[in-house]
Amino acid sequence: MLRGKLGKKAMAICLAASSVLLIACGGSTAQESGTPDSSAKGTEVASEEAGTNFEGKTIEIATYLSGDTLSAYKQVIADFESETGVKVTLDEYGDDYESTMKTRMASNDLPDIFETHGWSLIRYKEYLTDLSGEAWASELNNAALGVIKDSDDKLYALMTTGSCLGTAVNMNVCNAACDKIKAAGYTPVANYFTSAGALANANGSWLSYEGEQFNDNEAMLNGTWDWQNFGVILDYLQTWFDNGYLYEDCGTIKQADVIERCAQNECAFVVGIGASFQTAVVAQNPEVKMAMIPICASKEGGARFCGIGEGASFGIWKDTDEMEVCKAFLNYVSQNADGINAAAGEISTLPCETTKSYGMQLMEEMESHYPDVFYDNLWDRKYMPSGMWSVFQVAAGMFCEDQSDESKAEVIEYLKENYTDLYEAAQE
């Protein structure tokens, strides 16, 4: 059970990690990366295995995808069925995906193929097939491997798209530093506290990586973390409030509001956001020049990283009766993922795109300026027990309303208590 009061606003706490931008990046930004190319065409190359006749075979696939991405996925499935004779039963679990899959894991009755959505190593791997020997495995880029490659080099999912959480930069209004941007009449940092995901995973650059101020990884993972080092992040975040670097309504604005303001050249940075945000900005105003930079280190020699989340990622149940068919399907997806990638609006982790997405353009441009950037799983998935997402939301509202020393102490205690409860519950 979550402790403490409920807040109306979300994610203020995790904004603290965005301060790495000012400390380590200064005025350094990547150059413009162009605008989305709407002429992308899906590849029609079918794999040798997918061309095999599997007439009469049936497989079950579970998905949490929605909207245009789901429509694109359905088209790939339909094409696979047409070419192979396989009948695919698609389970669309939507918002019930997590609870449904946990129930099916408990009974060891899983779909032949299911989406791992960020948990291929952390939650699902004991139920999945090692796919490191598949032809497409060697094609995955570093962004994907940083998340789905196990310590023994095994892979349990085909990752076709991913979210790359870095720092979105509006080049039209970006001068050297936040004070100059504010003095010029713009809002330096356009982060919003109503989103559960925009900044939660930026904390890791301060607390979890070699060369940083703290390296609390072991304590986070074994349930003994006391959260006291989190106070440094809150102290720095307070200066953002004090200096007026944030929108006055940052506790209530939504992502759609920030997209619109960025498209109108009102703000400079959004930290801990994926390429789909920038794609949406440029879609509203093609004249806006956007770039991506890492979530930078908090000090010299620290870690510059991007948090990567599995997007459309598919694994095979290790006990499936149709292993050959399932592997043929994943191989087919690996060569026909253009439509899925385009609809997702994020980055592709396979080289099958006939035209590079806007997100890939941004990421490759970033890597040319920051060759030392590294990719890791989203911080909360890797280091926090399940259930901390909503805890961060409540704590964010607490801090957004009051940045006093007393409030910071209450926030840390609230986080610690719920972290301890959830960790202990996970061990039962």
C-alpha cells in the first residue's frame, strides 16, 4: 500500500536530473538534424523462413500496442499470414497487459509470442527463448543491445523500435545558458510535472553510474538504499524554481501544451524526452530546428547517457509448440518493420528502414557530437521495485507545491518508505 498524501501534479522530483544539462553540457548542443521524411516506404522483402508454407499452423500473439502502431503491426501480421498460411490469433490487452501477463506467467500459460515492452531481461527472461543465434540479432544497434543484451550475451527479444530519452533542444531559441535564454524572453526548461515518464529515468546519471557523484546501484537493487543522496538532486532542482527556469504552470501543463509551446519557439530544452516529442513539434511547425543531446553528466568525467525503453519488442515463449513458426515470424518482422517504426515515431533498432526516421536522424547526429554517449535501460525499470512509478508522481506533487527544507525531508522519507515496502513485497 502506498503511503503519504496524494498529489495532483507529477514528476517534479525526476526533473532534478535535467540539471546535468547546465553543469556538463553548458552551451554545447548538436546541430540541426532536418525534418521528418514523409516518403518512407515499407520494405517488401520476405525472409526465406517466412516464405515456407506453414499451412494449418496457428500461433497466438499478445500485444499492448495501440493506435497507428498497432495498425501497422496488424498489417505485418496479415502479410505474414498471406505468405505462409499461418493463422495468427492476436490478443489486444491494452491497459490490462501487465496484469493479464502476470496472471498467465503464474499459470505458465503464455502466448507463443508476446511483447516484452521493456522487461525482456528484468521480468520475462525465464519464460523466453534465447534468440541470440537468429540472423537479425547481429543487426541490432547499440541502443537496443544496451537494453536487451544479457550479461551472458543472450537476447530474449526482437526489438524493432525504442524510445531514446535524451534532451530535446529547440535550436531556434537556444543560446548558451538558461540565464541568457530567460533574459531573451524565453522559457529555458519546458519540462512538465504532469507526465509520469518524461524525467523519471534521468535520475540515474547522478546516482547510478561510474564517475558520478554517487554510485548507489548495489543498495538500490538489494533494498537497503536510504535515499539520502537524493537530497542533492532536490537541492539543485530548487534552484530551477528559484531562478524561474520553469513555466509557472509546470505543475499542471500536459505534454501537448509543451509541444505547442516548443513549436511556437517559446522554450529551449525538454529533458528526459523521446524523439516522438520532437517529431510532434516539427509536425506542428516545420520551421523549428530541433536537436537531441544526452542526459549529461553532473560533473566532469561523469556519465553522458540516454535511457532506452523497449518499444515494439517481441519474444517467444520457451515452451511454445510452434518454435519454428514463431522464429519465422520474428525474422519476417525484422525485415518488414518499416511501417511499425514509422507509426511509433521513435528510433529504429534495426537497419531495415528504407528511409531513416526523424528520430534516427536526431540520434545519429547526437552520436556524432557525443561519441561517448551510452545507452542503458530506463532507470526505474532497472533499479526500482515495481510500483514506484505512482510513488514518484505523488512525491513530485509534494515537491512542486513546496521546495522548503522540510518538504525535501518529507519527500525523501516518503520515497524511502514506499521503496522499502514495495521491495519487501517483491521478495514475497
